[in-house]
Amino acid sequence: MASTRGLAQTRPIDWARANLFNSWWSTAVTLLLAWGIIRALWGFIGWAFVHAVYSVPHAADGAPDTAPCRAAQEVGACWAIVPEKYRFILFAFYPYDQQWRPALCVVLFVALYAVSANRRFWRRELGLIWIATLGVVALLMWGGVLGLPYVPQYQWGGLPLTLILATLGLAVAFPLAVLVALGRRSTAMPAVRLLCIVYVELIRGAPLIAWLFMATVLFPLFMPAGVDFDKLLAAQVAIILFAAAYLAEVVRAGLQALPKGQSEAADALGLRYWQKTRLIILPQALRLVIPPLVNTFIGFFKDTSLVLIVGIFDLLKAGTTAVADPPWQGFGNEVYLLLAVIYFAFCFAMSRYSQGLERELDRSRRH
Amino acid sequence: MAQVDLSDPRFPGIHAGGAPRRHVRLSWSDPRLRNVIWQVLILGTVGFVVWYLVHNTSRNLEARHIAGGWGFLWQPASIPIGETPIAYTPSVSSYGRALAVGILNTLKVSAVGVLLATLLGTAVGIGRLSRNWLLSRITAVYVEGVRDIPLLLQLFFWYGIVQALPGPRQAFHPVAGVFLSNRGIKLPQLDWAQAHGLALAAFVFGLLATFAWSRWADRRQARTGRRPLTWPAALFFLLVLPIGVWAAFGAPFHLDLPALRGFNFQGGLTITPEYAALLIGLVVYTATYIAEIVRSGILAIPRGQWEAGGALGLSRGVILRRIVLPQSMRVIIPPMASQYLNLVKNSSLAVAIGYQDIVSIADTTLNQTGQAIEGVAIIMGVYLTFSLAISSFMNWYNKRMALRER
């Protein structure tokens, strides 16, 4: 605490001398950076706000006239594309009058994340909440009951699809990863251990793109003749198998970090393997690896964007498609900035949460 | 207290050390028998699923009249490839050659990417620990901001920037011989002569000699406490010697300058827009991860090391270079290896902006020939080789840097 008070008492000039100008080298760096930052900020503000175009006129048939944007293209942003295209970017080809359904799904997902992040809800019921939420999302997205018109999968897209791929992917991949990690640590079952090692190393050996290509090409071949394998399902399965291999390694690190005495004590109490694993090992091992687990979650949230390469309309693909519309061609950076903000919001929230949790767990461990 | 029967199979651990092995009893309560049964069940299920998939696949391939085998590698490939490090003509060259081009393209972007990302990442990681407030803030903003945006989105952004450059006729022309346009970056290319090869050899020799000189200086310093000057030797070996060799062989110097002919440039060295965008994207993205690794590596070194260095009167730069970084290498190297692997794997995102790496070409091959299994095997083989190469190099380096305990 003393250092904070000391800092508060120093005058700004002393602070600047200590932190910005403490040597000729530091002074040079400060001046150079300040010059660069001011120039960049000046340019950005001019582009994004001062010279930006916020709306464009529409012709009688409703077609937008992007001439004002074209006129300002070199100097100013064309934010008119956002009100014009945000419904498409967020929900892609989902029927326009039904788009409240995917919107509600996004809200449900965010609520689900918020509930899962709260340590008070870390109980067995959380699993049920996840299953219930995913069920409601499926109901909303597909429809076909309760008077909701049926919407086939190929019309899904945008942000809800990204969230489905990430959430369902992790919800299935995580239990699988725990099983694989346990299998890889198993000493009593060498054959199962070998199987898990082969699975993890094989999956981690090639990039996700390669697996997505393989899934879309190979899964239809795997099926008996006449069975149609949906592209979205193929991508989802590929993401699950891929994520499980990486998560398994994180879980394994937690299992390894747990002192052997815990397992021996459980044996001494006469617990069976699954009792021991469920009651003693996993609760402690998983708690040890929460920060790297969240980092892996962040990675996979970002990686869901790769499905656009096999032609699935996730958030990123919807954004790039919106820019490909002839009147709006050339205004990619505005849309990319919007998408970056959306992805950033989700990932940054997760990483801040993980950092906070890490500090909290550190503190509780020290007591 | 209840009597515990030590032969009870519920206490397998108790017999771990030297106890006589029990016979397997044909009873569900024997854990060893249970394990065998479980393994047979699991392997049986997995085996059945694999057999079922293979069976379906071979039936499906038969139905599509696709024969297995590697014969397609010698058939002419009708894949247009924009960037060919080795000679390749569509519809004439074979699929094997097309795949080789893909592998070389992956290598080309990965090798340069790893090098640049390491340099940028190390600089940023150290910068984030700087006592200069502005520098540490701006590097933190860069790391936190760039890390949380998907690489693919960043690639689109960079590709958009590169494509938005003016056409060849209005190309940016910062210095003579350098043109930046939407056709890529044009650089002057040196007409290679024998003298250049010799000068390069002299430079490599100079590097080794400088290294040897500084080792000698280290030993001398350890013995006498005085450090001989190293910069004159470095200057001589790295600058004077190569230039001297070059001059001695006639000092040939002819640059192939790019020049605007019609609608495009002729001559010079070309960096395609796709390659430039991919490289910038990979470097900027991976550097944020490397920066965090370097930062945590430096932070892992106890403060006492800094203070001890300060007490000896060393400057912060010298402490960092000669005391802290060599020790933090042990923390840095293992995660760094996995970041290098990530960069190599992420280079497969090239397909999104039209740079043809191995995954892109293998996928096209697979679609054109229908040889799905072989295409998958090729991709696996290539990446497995890359990961084995990188991890064995990093293991070797790690062993070299490891703590030698006496």
C-alpha cells in the first residue's frame, strides 16, 4: 500500500521524469512513440469520425446510392454500410421476419456464459442448464413446432452460428477431452493409453483447416450409400474432435500436476476408480488448469471463423459476403472493424475473466 | 477397527512393492481381469467403427470408380498456381510437382515468418517490461488487441490493404527501384556473380570468427577481469572482410531494376500481394504470443538477479542480455517451439486469400482426382515432418541451453 500512496503524492512532473524521460534513450523512445501515436490517432479520427459518411440516400426502389461513400473513400469511413447490412452480417440468410429467433439465441448464449462464469453456479445443475439452453437454442433455430416455421440448417448463419459452433463444440469436446486425458494417464490399460496417444498426436499434427477439408470430403465417404452428411455437421464434428485433442492435453497437465498422494489417499479409503476420479482427482485437477482451459476456449472461439473456408456462413463469412455486394465493394475495412469489435468483445471478456479467476484462485491457494 | 484383508482386490496399491503376484481370478471383482475386459471392449468398439468406416469408404470409392494408389502423382495437374518457386506449368507438370510447389510455398512463408515473428515478438515482450511508461502501454495494447481477433479476419484486413494499393502506373515509389502497387512489392534484384557468392562465404566465415573472438574475449575476461574490445574485430570480420573479397574479385554490381512496361512491371524481384499479406498477418499475430512467452520468461527470473547485476554496476541492458535472458531461455524455449508449430499450421489459412500452400494444393488435387485418402495422407505426412523437425531442433537447442548442474 505504501508504494501506491507514494505514487499519489508525487507530482506529475516527477512521474514523467521517472517513467518517460529517465534517460536520453527513454526520452527518444517517448518522443518517437508520442509522435507516431498522435499521427495515427489523428489519421484514425479523421477517417472514422470527421470525414466519415453515416448514411446514404436510397433510390425509389430502395437500392442504396453509395456515391457519397465513394466520394469520401480515400479520406473517410463509410459507416452507412453498418445500418444497411448489420442484419445480414449478424444473421446471414436466416428468414428476415424470423430473425428474432437467432437474436434470442445470442442473448441465451450470453446469459449461459454469464451463469457459467459465476462460481456460485459451479454445481452439478450447471450441466443441466447447458443441456436445457442448447435444447432451447435448437428449438428456436430449427423451429417447426409451436407455430414457428421450420428453418433448414443451410439458412443459418452469422453470429448465432459462430456461437453454436463454439458452444456446442466445447460442450461436447470437454467431456471427451477429460476421458481422453484420463485414458492417456491410465497405467492399467496400456491399449487404451496407446489409443489416446495416437488420437491426440494425430489430431494435433495437422492444422484445423486440413481437418475441416478432410471432414467435408471424407465424412460423406464414411457414410453408407444414400446417407447425406450435412456440411455444417461435418464442420461441427471436425471442430469437436480437434478441440478435444487440445483440451485433453490441458486436462492432462492438470492431472500431472496433482500430487500423487491424493490418488493414493483415495485408494486407501477404498474408493473405486470412477469414485476416486469424480470426487477427488478431477475437481482438483481441473481447478488447477482453469486459466489455460479458458485460453484454449478463446483460441477455439477464434478458430470457428475457419469454417468459412469450407463455405459455411459464420459471422466472418457473412461479413465478407456483405462487402462483396457490388454497391458496397471496397468498404471492407469498416465491416472488418465491426467484426473485430464483436470477436474482441467475446475474447477479451473471457481473457479478463480468466485473469481475475487466476488471481482469485492464487489467493485462495495461498491461504 | 475392522480387519483389513490385504489380498482384497479393492486395494491394488498395497501390493505394489514386491508382494507375490496373485493369479487372475475369473471374477468381476478382480481389477486386472476387469481392465482386460474393458480394454477388449473399448478396442473392439473403436475397431468396429473404423472397420465400418473403411468398409463404407471403399464401397463408396468403388461406386465412384476411384482406384486407390499413388499413380495420380505422375499425371499432369491442371491446377493454376500463382506462385511457383520451382518450374511448373499447369496441365503439363505432374500432381507430384504441384504438391512440391505447395510444400515449398508453405516452407517459404513459414521460415521467414518464424524469423520475423521471433524478432518482433522478442522486441515487444521486452518492450512491455520497459520502464518507459508509454512503450510498455503501447506494446500491451498491441498484444491484448491483436491476440483477441481471429487471424483469418486479420488476413482479410491485410489483404485488403495490399490490394487497395494503387495500380502499377500510380505505384508508390519510396526509393529508387522499389515499387508498391496492387501487383505486389517490386524490389531490385542483384545480378548474381561469383564475387557475391565469395563475399557471402566471407561473411559467414566472419560470423564464425566474430563468435570465436567473443568467446575468446569471454575467457580472457574470466581470467584477467579485463575484456578485450570486440567491436573492432566484429567490424573487420563482418564488414571489411566481405567487402574486401567482393572488391578483390572485381566488385561487380549490377541491379536488375523493376521498370514499368505497359500495364505491369518487368524485371526485379516480386513479392506477391498474397505472400505479403499472409506474411504480415502471421508475423503480427504470432508475435503477440511470442511476446507473452518472452515476457513471462523474463519475469520468471527472480528479482535478485537484477539486483545483483545492479550491485555489480552493470547497466539494465547488460543485465538483461548477459544475465537474465540466458536464464529465461530455459523457460522460453519449450512454449516457443509450440508457437513456431502454430505459425506453420496457421500458414494453411493462406487458402483464404489465394496463396497456394500445401493444404490448398492438396485440397485441389483431392477434388480433381477424387483421391481423398491419399490427399489426406500427404497433408498429414507433410505436417508431421514439419512438427518433428521443429520439435527435434528445439529439443536440441533446449538441451544446449539447459542448466548444467555441477
